[in-house]
Amino acid sequence: MSARDEAKTMRPRDATANPANDAADSTAPPDERPWSPRIAALLFLAAGVAVLGWAFAIPEGTIDQDVGPRAFPLLVGVGLCVAASVAVVQAFRGSDPALTEQAREEARLTEWRPVAALLALLVCYLFALAPCGYWQSTAVLFTLVARVLGSRRILRDALIGLVLALAVYFLFDRLLGIHLPPGIVRLAF
């Protein structure tokens, strides 16, 4: 082999080369694949199993009912478990290197502060729901979520949140007979 041929074979790989075209890089070794999709898929499956467990804890309805109170939670739980099972299989099966790199880049670019703020707002909403009331808590939640997501028109957001919260409250509490927490300020009508 001449020095020129050796230089060609020893040349570093071009930085712009597509790893998807390289046969050696077609699948990443198991220890190099990211764990976050696996963890997310397993958490998703655990959530489906939890929903099924809670659904079976709901007492059955009366005998003359075709569809009891368990029906919808069971449907949601089964749907979650099926979707999560597919996600688990895909996460542990292996991945396309190009998609893995894209996922890493998206994770790097993700802005986590709004996600954390939304999670904190949901937790606060859960604790405020019973003492403050459904429509009051929901109107405030809507306004704050809009703010976290970038809206700067607080008055408009508060008005929309109030109208939507009251509409849902009247639909469930007054029309369907599903009572929601009335809270601090009780409605006269």
C-alpha cells in the first residue's frame, strides 16, 4: 500500500456525513440508547395500570343500568395500557440513530421552566379546588396557564377563563346534576 492509499484510509470521517447511511451506525448499542423514552414508556404503563386499579375500585351501578360508573374509567385504563404497551415495545426494541439524535436535540432545546410552572399550577389547583370552589379555581387556573404560556392580556384571559369555568359549572352542576365544589362565593342562581 502506498502512502497515498494509507492517507485515504486513515482520513478522519467527514463531519457532514450522514450516520444513517453508514452500516456500522445503523443501530446504536443498547448501552448508548437514551433511557428517557424507556422511563417515560414505563411510567405511562404504570399510569394505565393505576387507572385500571382505580376503575375496579369504583362500586358497580344498579342492575338496571346498561353502563355503570366503571365503564368510562375502564375504557380509559385499557386504552392507556394498550398505548403504553406499544410505547414500551418501541422504546426497548431499538431506535433509529437519526431519530435518537433528533430526540436528544429536542430535549436539549426544551424550555423546562414553563413545564415546571404548569405542573406547580396543577398541584395548586388540586389543593384549591375544594376550599375555593370549582369555577373560581378554574378561572384563576386558566388565567395563570395563559400567562405561563406567553399571553400578556390578563384581563381578556381572566374573562375567558371565567366564562368557560361558569359554563362548565352550570353544565355539570345544574343541568347534569354532577355537583362540583361551590366554594367561597356561592352562585345565587
